[in-house]
Amino acid sequence: MMDVALTLGQLGVIAAIAFATSVVGGMVGIGGAVLLIPAFLVIPPLVGIPALDMYRVSGITSVQVLASSLFGAFLHSKRGAFDRRLVLAVGIPLMLASFLGAMLSGSVSAQFLEALFGAVAIIGALMLLVRPRDTESLEYTLSYPKAIGIALPVGLFGGMVGMAGGFLLAPLLVTIVGVPLRVTIGSTLGIVIIGALATSVGKFMAGMVDPISTAAAIIGALPGMWIGVRISHHLQITILRRILAAIIAAIGLGMLVRVIG
């Protein structure tokens, strides 16, 4: 619970973690709960700071992801790397499928689903490497059937295993839907906003959002997101694609190791 005040050291670590993960988020469109929750749980004890409890981490993460994704999507949109049509075409069915998946979560082994997510993440990373679409053009033709077709299974299985699955969207949008990488990165942050908004409202209503620690996270996250977006648009598209593939593969491997271990 949140009846113990955090020290300045803990608040500083929260801000630093939020900053670092938001640099990644702004750069490649990833940086939500899949990075934040492990970082918030693991890093504080490593630097001699008392560990954060999952109750507090859950509340911090939901609101910080919402704030940083809003800011990141805005920054990418200022550079033309954002597609509102794509956000709605993927975000709405993803959210609905996630809700259905959460209701069906007891019907399939969580370990199996996490292993499946990990394997799909690695395959997606490989697809980014072997089927590159390296173009600086931001123009493309959106296929709504393909966009909805990837959103539904990602949302369904994500809801079952208890994670948004947003990190899977980037390789699928690029290689299957044919969205330019820069537009994919900016729009993925927009898609994250839809789920993060619903989650944040729920956490607020449940009393799980500690204002001080959450403010520290947002203070760290916003400049990190600004830097990440600037780095993203200064990197060559080939380098950006390889960085994204490496991060997604690392996430997938981490999930498989956790299941096997």
C-alpha cells in the first residue's frame, strides 16, 4: 500500500528511470509498462534504495505512460510522423480485444501465452531485419483490414496474459501493414494513449496513484521523451530499424527466459 512516504533518493531514482525509459520510448515508440515495471522493481535495490512495491509501481506506470505518450505523440506529429487514422484503426480494436482477452484469461495458461508473446516478438524483430522498408517517405496507403487484423490478436492475447502488447505492433505495422517506420513509431505512442487513458482512470478510481511519486516520474519522463524524439529523427532510418529490432528481440528473449526459468 502507499502509507509510507518515499525518500528523496527513491523519488530521484523514479525520475531517473522514467527519464531513461522515455528516451527509448521517444526514439522507437516503446517504453511502456513492458520496460517501466521491471525497471521500477529491479533498479532501486541495485543502487541501495529501498524497493518499490508493486501496488505503487502499477499506479506510477499507468499515469506516467499516459503523460509521456501524449507528449511523444505530439512531438512526432509536429514532424509529420503521426497518423490519426492508424491510431484509431489499431487502437480501438486493440482495446476491445484486450478487454475480451482479460475476461478469457483463465482459459489458457499464462506461461504459454507469455512464451507465445516472446516468440512472436523475436520473429517480429527478425522480420524487421530481413524485410526492411527503409524509406524516409512518410506517405503510404493504409489498409484498414490489415491494421485491424494485427490489432485483434495482439489485443486478445495481450489481455489474456495481462500486458498491452504494444511492443509487438511496430514490427507488424512495418512489415505487414506497410507503414513507414517513422510514422509507426509516432503512431504507436498514440495507440498506447488509448489503453493508458483507460488504465489511468481505473488506477485513480482504485486509489492506486500516489501523486508525489507519479509527479517525480512525469518530471523525469517528459524531458526524456523530448530527447528520444530528437534522437529518433536525427538517426538514419536503417540504424533506427536495427535499434528497434534489437530492443524488441531483447524483450522477447527476456519473456522466454522468464517462462523457461
